[in-house]
Amino acid sequence: MLICLCFALAAQAKDRWNELNIGPFFVDSETDSTAAHDALTQLEQLRWVLGGLLESKDLESVWPMRVVLHESAKTNPTTAGTEFVLQNGQYILLTTPGSRLPLGQVAAILIEANTPRMPPEVESGLQQLFDTLEAHGSKVTWGGKPVLANLAYARMQLLATKFEYGASLHIFINALKGGSTLRAAEKNAFNQDPAALEKEAANRLAKADWQAVSVSGRALDPKRDFGQHALDTVIAGVYLADSQLNVDPKAAETAYKAAVAAGGVAAALGYEGLAQIARLNRADPAPFIQSAMKADSKSAPVYVAAAAELGDMATDDQALPLLKKAAQLNPRWAEAVFRQAEFTYDKAEKENVIKTATQLDPRISHYWIELAKLQTTNGHVQAAQGSWLRAEDSAPNETERERIHQLREGSEDERLNAADAARRREREAVHLADQRAQQSEADRIHAAEVKANQALDAASDTAAPVDAVPWNSVVPKKKITGVLTQVDCLHTGVRLLVKSAKGPVLLYLKDAAPLNLACGAQPKPRRVSISYLAEPDENRHTEGDVTSIQWQ
């Protein structure tokens, strides 16, 4: 009832809502502009200090972060004022004017959006450190008493507040961003024994003596640096509804329907909210998604949801425009890019699409795994190995890291087997081409001999002898039956090793191409009956030349 009353009051108070903005932050308030300025100052000073640590002057969030200041948060039966919730393409927080913001969560959101995954104890320590940040204009302090002290906080508080370490804290963070381990980063950044640093942090935790220190803030001028404009009360009602959607969907539905009725920009927001209501009720959200797009929705998740609603039978000309629209609306959202790979059929282009997704969000292991598999298929073996390592580094815990490691080893076995098979095929192709070239040359020489003999006969003006005895008619013929176990590939033919009852026999075969014999030891020896001209050849080490072969 209180929430419904809040919406009713908002609807009656025309043009009373104001919105302040800087970077990814928005603060909406109904009357208290001082509290709004203070809240936005807290957020921007956090972004400035964190940007210094990460060596980035303008940190961005994948999704905008909106703070709604309203007295209804006092009686709200949710976690209002304690955490942002991700709803309809934005992080949103409902809190009372003057309340302390969850700055630790804001730091975690910005760290996740702007860095590869770092050791969990470092990320949690940074989150707790920034939760202690206080900004009064350009004066900023941090490192005071935390809500809950542990070793992760003690370590980061020590490194951030002790003079000897504070100047090198950004070097420490930068090393971790590059994939360094915690101990190696401590050693390189502070030139201290990591064990000694850890002991010092443990001692500080035991003493619980937390002294806040000043840190360099941004020289802010709200009139110059903050954007400000009036906020439509219907849209403000939608934001209030978004913050309470999961707890009181009926009250939120009322606000969404009011937005649809208002039309314009509010209508798209209303349809987006009604789609969420449908999902909560396990109903079909598709009609509301379509209505939101017709109302010119600016929410990237709406278009990704529309592509997903097409189902498994979706074609590229149906899904791709929706996914590309989502990526255009939010260029920092990796999922809108990654899903395009499903409808991209050129292997090289598909690899580039997934690579772009990993660059946008290097923390998602699944992206790296798919990239590694595709790079292996495309023959980019070295790149694939790097992607497998990044997949392991991006794992959120040791269990997932081990699972990815096992996938990597299995993939490596498949790659080696495929490489061996490719090399065998290449060798056999080269050998076959060599045999064909030799046969072609022999045929050319034979044709030249025939032509020369014909010219000599014509010049001698005598007929060719009719009683000439063919050479092979005076060479004894033999036959052997046994098992073909070995094929040695020579420049002019092949040498066959046949094991018979009388012992092994080596024979020469000039043209082996029609038989498609593999060089080397035969993986499956076959019985064979061979006729040959019994004339030993010392150069080839053979007993004679094959005239016919029959497989048994």
C-alpha cells in the first residue's frame, strides 16, 4: 500500500523529480537536491580513486547505475538502501536521502567491468576498502573501520594506508591485472618478502587499529561537471517499480501500465517492465517485448530477448539484426556480440566475433573456451593455447579452473592426433605426386624411344625383324603366395616384402598407384599371390619384378 501511495504521489507531483548525472551514474530525487549532489559526489570520487589504481581515467560500467532517493525506502520490505539490483538494463538502488551508499558494491561492479579476473582475496579486499571511502567535496578518505574485518581487508588496508606501500599500490594492482600471482605482485611492487607482508597484515587485523587516511580526490564542480535535468514523474515511477519488482510485482505492474498509457519514452519502459512481470508469472513475455521494440526501446536486453524468443529455428536474417541492434545500443555488453557467433557461418569471421566478445568481457570463461576450440579448428594452434590459458585464468573458483584444465588437456590430445593425421596425409600426398611425376617422365622417355626407333627403321629402309625374341620371354617366371607385411617407397616404384612358407621375399613393383598402398609396415597385413620375373636386382635388393598381384 505504501508503494502504491508512493506512485500515486509521484503522479500528482508534476515535474518535481530531478536527475543528476556524471559518467555511468544517475541520481534521481524528488525534492532534496543537496542529498542528490552528495550521493553523486560519493560515486564519482570512488570512480576517480579506483581509476587511479587501475590506471584508467574514465572507468565505465557495462550498465548504468541509478540511485533513486525517496522516503518510501524507510518502510520498504526489501534490501532497499543496501544494494543495487540489476533490472531492465541498469543497476538501480532505492534509498533514503542522506543514507550511506553501498560503495563497496559499486567498486566491485566497476572492477568487474574494467579488469580481467584478479585473485578473489584481492577483489574482495578492494571491495571492502572502497566501502570505507568517504567524500566531502574533493576531500576523500578511506581505510577506516570496516563493516566486517578479515585478512583480505587488512591486507588491502595496509597497502593503501601505509606510506611506504601506498605509492606503489597501483603497480601491485597492475601486475595482478596482467595475470601475476598475489605473492609475485607483492614482491615486485613493494620489494618486500611476501611472507613478511602477510604477517604484517595479520598483525593489523589482530589489533583492529583502522586509521583512515586521505587519498587524492577529483576537484569537482557540480555546476560544471554534473548534468542536471527534470525527470518525468511517470518515468520516475517506473524506476521505483524496477527497484521493487521482485518483492512487490503487483505494485510495480501498476506503474508499468501507467507508463504504457502515458506513451512516448515511458511506454517502452512500461512494456519492458511488463515483460519482466510476465517472466515472474511464468507467462509469455514475447508480446510485451515486441511492443517495447515498436515503442523504440533503448534497452539492449530487449533485443537479445527478442532474438532468444525466436527459438532454435531462428535464421541469421531474423536474429542477427536484433543482436546487432543490442550491441549498438550497448557496445560494452559482450553477450550481445557473443550470441552473433551462433549465426555467423564463415569460420574466420566467427573467430573474430568471439574474440571481440572476450575483449569486451575477459572474465567469462565460456567465451575463451569457445574461442580456443574455434581457433584449433581454424589451424591457429598457438592462439588456441593462449585462449585456453585465459579460460583458466578467468575461472571464478578452483573447481571451475580444474574443470577447464581437464577440457584443455582433452582438447590438446585431439589437436595432436589431428596434427599427426594431417602430417601423414601430407606425406602420402607428396609421395603420390612424386610417383605420378616419375611415371609421367618414364612415359615421356618411352614415347621418345618409340619415336626414335620408328625414325631409325624408316631411315634404314628395312623392315623390323619379325623373329625378335621379347626380353621377358627368356626370363624365368615364378609365383609366390604369402603375406604382404612391408611396403618400401622408392623413387621409381615400391619394394614389397612378402613372407611365405619358404621365407621372406623382396619384390619390385614399378606402378603401385592403382593399389593405393601405404608406405611402411602394413597395419593390417594381407595375404597375396604374386607372379614375378625372377631376375634379382642388386641395387634394389629384390628377387624380381612383379607382373601381377592377386589379393586373397
